[in-house]
Amino acid sequence: MDAVWIALSLSLKVAGWATVLNIVLGISVGYFLARTRFFGRDLLDTLLTLPMVMPPTVLGYYLLVLVGRRSAFGSWLYESFGINLIFTWQGAVIAATVVAFPLVFKPARAAFESVDAELEQAARVLGVSEISIFFRVTLPLAWRGILAGVLLAFARALGEFGATLMVAGSIPGKTQTLSIAVYEAVQAGKDDTANMLVLITSVVCVVVLLTASRLAPGRVAERRR
Amino acid sequence: MLLDLDISKTMRSGQREFHLQLNYVSHGNRLVILGPSGSGKSLLLQMIAGLLTPDSGYLKLAGRTLFDQQQGINLTAQQRQVAFLFQNYALFPHLNVRQNIAFGLRRGLFNPRPQMASETVDYWLENFGLESVQEQKPHELSGGQRQRTALARALVTQPRALLLDEPFSALDPDLRIHMRKELRELQERLAVPLILITHDVDDVKAFSDETLCLKDGHIDCARQQIIQSSLAPLP
């Protein structure tokens, strides 16, 4: 029974951190792509959207190659800071972040593009600095669109399986998240544990989706009226 | 001398190119820039406000150099301290009337609170008869209230000049006449330099100190002290 709660809390920890990272990364990249024009912007957008369509195992393999200790980046991390990401919960966070990233940055880009540029100009003429304009005009107007994506990303990170398994493995109590624990329980024939895990996962996902749909732009506007 | 400029700018959109070439010195405290859409008058106003950078030349407003390509001067929109009234007012939809007016008074990363206390804001709310709607959002206001809110927001920071982009085009005819009079009186009371762009000859009549006519990015005519009775229909 304890194993179930440990898996759940680990999943929430991993998904929570992945969501925090994605809020920062997704909003920054979404804003950057919405507000700048450069050669190769569409290609960059496509590359960043790839995690949405690629098999998670393929992503996991890429991550292994990238941050594994035999890679240049991975060995640098280990030599310089003693950081090893493979088979750690931090590795699981990175896997979940990458997989859920398009779910934040895509709606964020769309939300930023829908903000009337004239409002930012009005703020500029009023003498307000660029960083203040972002936090006082752009972000508040784009926030509802972004928030729905953030919740979906959280749900996606919570259910991450393939890439996490490749990068972090399945160490009970350390990297064995809820979705991986379900697989292990079924493989081991522990039906009771599997049932419990599946039930918990379903409840959490329903709650997240309900919240997301309540926060969707149309719904909020309706209630405000 | 309100405006002294000699600027050029080329805009490209796909295959189309638009050249703006203007050289003008104004004399009065009120200048109306008249021209059809596509004449470059909006671009000129944006360049004065610092929202668009000319390719070359210089631009002085009320004796202050805002842009000089040769000297490498280009003040940001924030540094220019001008007020800009947008055609559709560009009121912040997520803030109420009081917050909109107080917007430029507040520095830092946070917006003014909905009930923020400020004597300056109170003054303008009273001046424009907006006290009763101060807690409403822009979409709940009438056209006249929106314009007054936008004007108050622009004037609250004590700008060096007031730039107006087709300020009356979104109003119905009766209100248009009323707001013209109101703005004219306000401008005289505050003695703030005013530049107004329009395609409406009636605006010229109401603010008739000095008129600059634009056509296809060039000066078409420049008449000072246009006498209302002799005002010929403009091209």
C-alpha cells in the first residue's frame, strides 16, 4: 500500500517540477517566437513541437544520448558538478519536461500573438519599461490561454511513461512513477496494486482536466459577464 | 516651433514599397495633419511618438531633438514623454477606468490597484465626469467615456505634447462635435502642444491654426491660418 503513495508522491513531484520548468521555458519561448521574426522561425517551431508527435521512447533515447555520461554534455556535467541525470528523479523531470513542453509553448505563442500590439505601444508611450509592459499588459492578457496549456502539460507529465523509463529507469521509491508502477504491477501479476494505481491516476487526471476546462478562455469570459 | 523635421522612411510589404519623405517646420501650437488613408500620416505620428524609427534625417518636437540619425540620437518611446491617443483608444481591457488612468503614474512590475488613491487621478476623473464609472472596465463604457478615459490616461503623466490619431472617427456625429469642442478647450487651458492627424476636413476647421496635407508620403500643401470661410474642399 505504501508503495502506491510513494509512487503517487514521486509522480506529483516529477510532474510539478516539470510544470514549473515548462512555465518558465514555454512562456519564454512562446513569447520569443510570437514577437520576433527571423529566418528559420517556422523550422524552430516545428522542431520544438516534435515531442508532441514523436514516440516517447525515441525522445528518451535522444535524451540518453544527450545527457548520458558518455556524451560531451553529460560528461561535462559530471566532471564539473558531479551531476548525473541518468537513473535519477531529476532525469525523470527532464524527460517529462521535454515531452510536455509543446503543450505549454504552443498555446503560449498563440496567446501572445492574440494580444493587441497597440496596447503594448500605448504602455510604451506612457513611459512604462519593456519588462513592466510584459508583466502588466502582455502576460495578464495572455494568461488564460497559457494556463489551460500549463494544466494539460501537468497532466501529460503525470502520465509520462516511455521517455521517463528510458532516462530514469524504474527504481521503486526513487524513479518509479505512478505510470511505470502500473506497468510493473501488471507484469508482476499484482492486480490489487494495479487496480489501486489505475484508480488514483484516473481521479487525478479527471480533476486536472476539469480544472483546465474551467480555466479555458471562453469559460472565464462567460462567467465574468 | 512645435515640429521641425526632415525624415525619410521606406516601408516594404511583400512586393509593395512605400516611401515617406517629409521636410517641414511648423510654427503654431496646434498642427493638423490631413490626408487620405495610405498617405503616411499615421506613420509620421508613430515616428514622432517613437513607435517607428525613420531611416534617416532628424525630428525635433517642441525644441527637443527626438531623433537625429547623423548624431545617433533616437529617444525611446518611453523617453519622449508624449501622449498618444490611439484611434480605438487602446484602453487596457483587464484594468478598470481608474487603473487605466493611473497606469502611467505607476512604475515597477505591478499594475495600480483597483482603488488606488491618487489626487492626480481623482482630478482627471472629476474633470472628465468619469467618477461614476471609475470602477468599470473599458468594454462597459460609452464611446465618449472611452475617449475621455484615454485622454485622461494620456494627460496624467504631464506630457510635452499630445498626439492624436483620428480621435473622432469612432464617435457618432453629435458626440464628435461635442468632443472636438471639449478637446479644443482642454488644449487651450493646458497650453499643451497638439498634433492631430485626420482625413476629416471638419477637424481642420475645429483646430485650424495650421494644416499639413500629406499625399502618398509627400507634403501636398501646407497652409497656415486657414480661414474657415475660404476653406476649399481638399483633394
